[in-house]
Amino acid sequence: NAGVTQTPKFQVLKTGQSMTLQCAQDMNHNSMYWYRQDPGMGLRLIYYSASEGTTDKGEVPNGYNVSRLNKREFSLRLESAAPSQTSVYFCASGLAAAMGTQYFGPGTRLTVL
Amino acid sequence: SQQGEEDPQALSIQEGENATMNCSYKTSINNLQWYRQNSGRGLVHLILIRSNEREKHSGRLRVTLDTSKKSSSLLITASRAADTASYFCATDSGGSNYKLTFGKGTLLTVNP
């Protein structure tokens, strides 16, 4: 079991460029989540998907879009990157039967110049 | 907005000592979890305590929950250098989507 995988691990973008962060899980979890972590802050929820085919906004959705491609994969897209989106992005998955316990990927460190 | 606030922000102790971290939250919760994050890595789930529980143990970890004070504490006994990490509390307010709201974390340094 690989758990939750994320690609890429590192990325540098110029302002205005677009990119997609990929996330996949092999634990057959229904729910998937995207967070961002900034220095000195906890994680803030960007978007989540409670089940395949559904997505909802979290605390900080502006500037992002998501796609729940299938049960395994949940991608995060930045259409026009801004320096304020410089952050570490974490994907997580969870199962309702586990009462909300979430399993995290290793993160993507994104720098927007 | 952050639901949980950990205290202290940073804690430095010697190996073998106990470490206590606290978490306060603002609104009613369904359950509360603690996670660990080693530098540059993803978060790892440590322990979950339900709103109707007052104390829970897992190995060297002891978690308490006081819903009347909206607070929780995480105690790590007999700490080791490998316990050096950031520790976050996370709360969910119920519902089937289990959205978690994280605090800003406590950075624990265990000196050998």
C-alpha cells in the first residue's frame, strides 16, 4: 500500500502560470481533502470531496479548482498562480467509519515568483 | 478560521521528561484528534477522542478532553529525541464529510 501519493514534490511557477497538483490514494477511502500550510499556521482546508462525484469549498477556496476524477484521484488546479499561493499543499483521504481520521500525503512545496 | 489553538507554541525538554501540550477550541465538537508532523513531512494521526470521552491512552500518549472548558491536552510520557515534531489538534463538528479544523501547532523539541 502506497497510502496517499502526491505529485510533484516541488514546483516553482511564475505569476500567472497554471498547474495541477495530483493526489491519489489506494485505501478505498470515500473522502479526500486538499489543505495548504503556511509558516506558523496550521492546515487550512481548500476543498474537499466527501465522495466520488462531489466537491465542496473549504475555508480558503479562492484561486483554486478541484476535480474528483474517480474514487482514487483528487486533483487541485491553480488557474493563474499568485505569490500568495506560495505554500505547502497536502492531500489527505479519510473514511467515515474511521470517524474522520485522515491520512496525509507527503506534500507539494509550491513557490510562485 | 482556526478552531483550535495549541499552547505552548514551542516546547523544549530533555529526553526522558514528559511533554504536555494543550489545545483550546471555540465551538462544540464531534471529536478531537491529535496529529504529529515531522519536519518537511505529512501529518500522521496519533489519537482520536470522542466528545463523550474524557481520557484516552495509546502507548506513551495520554489525551484528555474537557468539553465544558472546550480544551484538550496531549501528554507524551518518557519522551525520546524521535518525538521531536510539531503537534496539531484538529476538531470536527459532525456531519458525514468529517471536515477537520486544525490549530497552529506546538513545536516540541526533545534534546538528547
